[in-house]
Amino acid sequence: MTWRQLRVLIQNLPGESATMTALRNALTDEELAAQADTGEPEKGRWSQLEQLVAANLDASRRIEYVLRCANSEKKDHPEPPEPIRRPGAKAKPSKKALSEKSADRLFQLINGGGGE
């Protein structure tokens, strides 16, 4: 077996394998913190079980959000929950807030006052 074949074999082991667990346990606190800060779960591999757990958690968060919205004043509504990032899916870009000038321009366009 070549060194490359060994590296490929180790890199493709399941995350819960004894080898991968031993590699994680050998990391220092600083290395763990650095990996936590730069982690990208969307580049990882998830099993069907992990996908189902993520879908279940997303559904639970949406239900909690709807209950909070239904039982609170309009001004006290929380932010909608973000879905868990999944492998192969990039995070959704955040929407820019509409400026006062843009809102006025949009209002004019909607009400037929587009020509300035």
C-alpha cells in the first residue's frame, strides 16, 4: 500500500470510527478552538440518520417559532430560525435592509410616480 492510498483510506473513514476518534482526541485545545471557528459542516459527510436528525431539529425550531409568534405581540416576534447547514449546501446570504431612500423610490414606482 502506498502512502497516498493510506491517506485516502484514513480520510474516508466515518467520523465515528476509532481512528477518527483517536485523531480528534489527540488535538490540543487550541487546535480544537481553531477548527470550531473555521468549521464548515456543509463540506462534511452526513449519513441519512444525521440528515433526518437535522430535518427534525429544523422542524422543531419552526414549530417553536410559530408558537412564539402566535402567542406574542407583533413587535415582539423573534427572528425566524436558521436551518442547520448541511453538506453540499451553502449558507443563505443575508438580505440587505431597505434604506429609507430606496423605500421612498419603491413607493413612488408602485404608485405610478416613477418619472422624476
